[in-house]
Amino acid sequence: METGSFLHQFIQQLINGISLGSIYALIALGYTMIYGIIKLINFAHGDIYMLGAYFGFVATTMFGFSFIPALVFAMAAAALTGIIIERVAYRPMRKAPRIAILITAIGVSFFLEYGMILIATPQPRTFPAVFEATVYNIAGLVINSQQLVILFSALVLMTALTYIVNKTKVGKAMRAVSFDTDAARLMGIDIDRIISMTFALGSALAAAAGVLVGVYYNSIDPLMGMLPGMKAFVAAVLGGIGIIPGAMLGGLIMGVVEAMVSGFFSSTFRDAAAFGILILILLYRPAGLLGKNIREKV
């Protein structure tokens, strides 16, 4: 392969990978926020992403919403769903053994998947075209308007989350609860409210990712959250589970690696590459790229 051709393909796959990685980052943020607060791996989070896609589908087909109102509606509906799941499934199990909570999360995941199959049937649905797709050819690089919308939307949402966590009272309370739950309670912070808010924010971001994927691929189905949810979990571990910038970085790296493997080797190995990263990070840097190893007394 000539150097110029290789460089051109590399840049093209990099653009594709950043677009895909933005989706993983939005989902991974929910994993890392929830783990940072209550040390729970919410394996139902990928199915919240799926629900968000269906909420967006309902908003566009039944209510006739355009893209932005449909995105806001899906995020709000998913946030409410996240709060309900936390109160019904996870709050009663908060003092239970870790294995019981893990099994509960897997049970919630199956409930959402097969509940949606019962409601919407297992057949894929065609997501309506909420805006006209335009293809731009810049110096031989192909970029479409859907990729630009994904990148811009993800950037806005990540910036908004960063502002909420770092600059608002709710965000400061989240950081306090994450650092020391008992001390935060003694300082008058409503722990239950903060945990519910965390589930709401994480679910809203996952729903946004679901709508963006629906717009990009024009197809949704009840099991669409399984694999992206697992890959987003890998992205959260890669960046450092519980660390918000780590989830963003991990998501982008995952997307770029998948795009490079698909572009230069074969799309067959794309999923294998994602889980290969998980194995490597657990072997050589279990705290993640931005995490720090902490010794625990036994």
C-alpha cells in the first residue's frame, strides 16, 4: 500500500472511529458514574441505551418530533426509567452482598430486553430520517452530516456533564458521596437523592447515544444494547472505572481501535479486538489508563 493511500485510509478510519467512540463514551459515562457513587456495575445500562432508541422512535413516529425535541424526550424518559430502576431494583439491595447485586443487575437487563420484545416484537424497526443526510467529500475524505451530528451532540453532552459534576451543588454532592458516603451523610447530603440523580444522568446520556445510533444506522431492535453495552463497559474499564474523563478517553480509544481493525484487517475481528483490550488492561493496568492503584487493607 502506498504511503499516501495508507495515510488517507488511516485518517478516514480515524474519523469513523471518533464518531463511533463518541457513542461508546456516552454509554460508558453512565457505567463509570454509577460505579463511582455506589460501586455497582449496572449491566442493565446497555438496555437503557436500547430504551432510549425506542423512546426516540416513539417521539418521531407517534408525536412527530424533530431531532432535538426527540432527543430531549428520549433523555427525559430514560432518566425517569433509571430512577425507577434504582428505587425498585437496586435500593433494596444496597446492603446485600456484591454477588446478589450483580445478579439483580443481570436480571434487570433481561427484564428490559424481553419486556421490550413483548411490547415491540423482536422485529427491527426502521428509525425515521429526522434530517437529510448530506455527504461531504473533503480532499478525498468522506464525512456525512450524521457523523457531524453525533460528534457535536456528544461534545455538547459531555461538556454539560462536566459542568454539572464540577460546578453545580448536585455535582459537588456526587463527588462527596463518591469520596466518602458516610461523611457525606453526616454533612447533610441526601444520599438516596444523589444516587437517583446519578442514575438519571447516566441513563439520559445512554438514551442520547441510542437516538444517535438510530439516526445513524436507521435501525433499532430490542437486543441492540447487549454488545454496545459490553463494549462501553470495556471502555469504562480501559479509561479507569469511576473516572469521568477516563470513560470519555476509553470510549474514543475503543471506537478508533474498532475502526482501524475493520479498515485495515477485517470487521470480523472488530469485537475480538474490543475484548482483547479488556484482557490486556486487566493484566497490565487493572486501574485503567487514568486510574491509580490503591492498596486496600485486609
